[in-house]
Amino acid sequence: MYDIIIIGAGVSGCAIARELSRKKANILVVEREEDVCCGTSKANSAIVHAGYDAKHGSLMAKLNVQGSRMMPELAKELDFHYENNGSLVVMMSEDDRPGLNALYENGLKNGVEGLKIIEREELRTMEPNISDNAVAALYAPTGAIVCPFGLTFALAENAAKNGAKFQFDSEVTGIEKIDGGWKVSTVKGDLEAKVVVNAAGVFADKLHNMVSDDTMTIIPRRGDYFLLDKTAGGHVKNTIFQLPGKFGKGVLVAPTVHGNVIVGPTAIDVEDKDATATTRAGLDDVSTKSGIAVKNLPLRQTITSFAGLRAHEARHEFFIGEIAPGFVDCAAIESPGLSSAPA
């Protein structure tokens, strides 16, 4: 019998494994795919959010700000790519000023350091390729970018060095309470543990509902992206978000730690929890919206497109806690899940 089985080897599961491996415990991470970082963690915006967006008082807000603060030191400790490039939420119409002010005030309440609203001229000085229609922006100097693969691999490797074991190609098919713990049934056979941690991403609701009568529904929310060549790498310096308003929600345009530019995502709810194929409609949507906040974006220099799924739950909150004796949820970890993982 293991002391702890963690289900899911994404960034959350690997961060949990690393933290628990500091203790003397027999830990196993069980993953349905062939390696770590094969789900949501491999296909996202690679953003370390500053923490101004999540609702004040929520667990999401608390862990986002805490995780963002932890990331620079963690990058030094584990040697993964991280860059504190800052972020801008751009307002395209004066009518949307109340929304920008509300985001600023929410960020202050959440404890985000250095926030300020900058006007058109300063914004254009900071980002020469910002749209001519941009009016103002919320500047967050603590916003950053990261390599999500490097982060997840580094957490997993550190956990493994500390003695945690990993078992891949092992989809969980059942969970049952037994004396002294839990039986976890997988396609490779049964496992037993005193404690189970559910960090299964878009599948976390399935495991939660095996244990709790208070059911959960996670909706896979697909996001389509373009990745541009490194020749486009200097087009923006900060991560550029568009303030939701009269022009819609928009998409982000950001540099990557490897010198590319990433553009996206869409937000399309799907039923299939494995539906990570891009669609023409999704990519057209990214293409149309990307030019609203950033001008002259060289989309012809796209080297690949991809899509990922976020584990969206209707209440838009992280669910982390013990739902039955010895069974702990780390569920509904959508954006800003990557930023929050260390916390």
C-alpha cells in the first residue's frame, strides 16, 4: 500500500508530488498518458498571470498571486525558462473605462504589486505595435511568461529524485473505499493507498463523482492558438490582453520564453475530453481578433497551430480539499492554474 497516490501528472499533480516528496512518504503518481505534461499543461498560453483578474476572496485569486510570487525563485531552483516581461490589458474604447478601473481595483484588493493604468502615449512608447485605436491599459509589472513543459518536467524530476514513483499509460477506471485507505483500479491493475489526490484535469469530475454524492461537472473548454516564428519574436514585449468590452473578449498576443510569439486562445466548450484538434472556425476567430489590440501582426509567419482543453467548472473556482476521509480534490484547475501550481 502506498502512502499517497496522485492521479494526474500535469503541472498541478507534479507540483503536489514535489511538495509531498519533501516528507518521508511512499508516493505514486498515476497518469493515463505516456508521460508527464500530456494534457492541459502542454497546450496553454504559457502565462504567469499577475493575479488582478480572479475574483477577490476566491481561492483562485489567493493561489494565483501566491504562485506568481513563488515562480521566479522556483525557476532558479529547478532551472526552467521564466521571464518577467510584464502584461498589459488594453482598452479599445473610452466606454470601457469602468471595466479597466474595476480590474485595477480588484488587482489591488488581491495584493498584486505595481499595478497602474497607463494612457495612450505611454502605452505606445512601451509597445510600438499596439493598435492605433488603443486608449489606455492596465500595466502589471509582475506578469510573466514561462515554459510550461520545462516547469512540469522540472517538478516531476525533482519529485522523482526525492523518491516519488510514476506510472504511465494507467488510466483510472474505478475508486473504492477499503480498510485503511482506497483501492484505485487502473487498466494495468489495482493499487492501494492511504490517501488519494485527484489532480486529473478535465477528468477530475469523473473521479470526484466516484467518491462524492455532491457531483461535479467539468466542461472541456477548447482554446486554439497560433505559434509564430522567432523572426516575429520582437513584435511585442509585454503580454498583451484585450479588455473584454464592446469589441468582445479578444485574444492574447505574447512573446514566449523561446523567442516566438503566441496568439490565442479561443474559448469553445466541447463534450469530448480528448478533443484537442484545431478547427478552421477556431483559427479564423483567433486570426480576426488578434489584430484588434496589436497591429501588423505577421500571422503569415505561423509555424504551427494547436489546441488545448481547460478544465472549466461553472462556478469558475478551484476546488482543493478533502471530500472524503483520505480523498483530496485538486479539481477544476483552469486558468490561472499554471500560475497557481507552486502555491
